[in-house]
Amino acid sequence: MASRFRFEKGSGSNEPERVNPQQHALAVAPLNSMPYIGPPTPPSDVVSTPPEQENDAGETVGPAMIFLPSHSTEEELDNILDATRNNNGVLLTGSAAMGQLGPIVGLVDIWESEDSYVFRVSLPGVSRDEKDFSCDVDPSGKITIKGVTTTGEKVVCKYSQVFTMMSQNMPPPGHFSVEFELPGPVNNHSFTGNFGIDGILEGIVKKS
């Protein structure tokens, strides 16, 4: 397979070529994206609590979410936060509460010109080490991406300290694969890709 990659080393020196914003974008869903797709988006602010807390009956319960009115006052939120703080609870508000549980690995945008396709794939928290990452292009136009996510650890050791997880909103660590198809067959030997430090893979391949 004649896949060629460029991995960015800095923040500005290897920025990929900009795509014409007026060019029509093709909305193509991945054929396969695993292991992380996330649950449905909650409709309002969410309060999450850590596992193994005791209820009034003395029994332990697992993690819980409390759905609040969408226009709760700051005083109401402060009261709930005070009630959960003593039990190491976590209060999510704003866009954090409205978002899905972890960014989705494998969101795809595709552009088309007269002789080529350009695609961008969102790969948050994915290792950029070349030995862990691959992107294969089939002449039929099928793209297969394999890699390893490095976020969502249960324990993090930093600054000479050990931190344990209180909430998990990043993709869990482990291997994943993403597959999708371009609109038509391609010359896979013409493929070049750039996996940037922003977690975006951009590839360009000529039509066959």
C-alpha cells in the first residue's frame, strides 16, 4: 500500500493547505467506528456523582445523573454543588453538560474536485506515533484507519503525584478502527496524508 504520511512537529510550520470553503462538502457517515460512539445527548444540565455512594438506606449506588431545568438559577446550582461537594461529586453545566460523553473518534468530512478527493477525520486523543497508527486506502475508495487512543486513564501520574479519575468524558484508552468510503474509486498510490497535532487527519487522493 502506497500510503504516505506527514506528522506535524510544530504548531505552525506544517499547517495543511486550506480547502476552498465554497467547495461542496459531502456528508459521508463512517461505515464502522469503534469502540466509542457515546450515549444520547442529555437535554439539560447534568450532575454526576462518583460510584459507590451510600443512599439513605445505607446501600451503595452507582453513578447517577440529575436532570435540571434548562434555566436553573446560579443559586440552585450552587446549592446542588454544595450538596455533592462533600461526596466528591462533579457538577457539569453549560456546553459540558450538553455534550456527549466523550468526543467521537471518526467524524468525517469529504470534499471533491474534478480529479481528487480530500477528507478530514477527527481523531481526538489518538496516538500520533507512526508505529501505532495506520491509514490504508483501497482502490475502491474504502478508507481504513487503525490506531490507539491515549486518554481516559483511570489513574494519571503527573507532577510527582497520583491522580484517580472522578469523571470520564474522554475516549477510553485502547485500540480502535474507523472505516468509510469515498464517493468513487481512487488511485491509491497517489494518497498522501497529514496527521496534525490538532488531532485531525487530512488526506488527499486522486480519482482513478
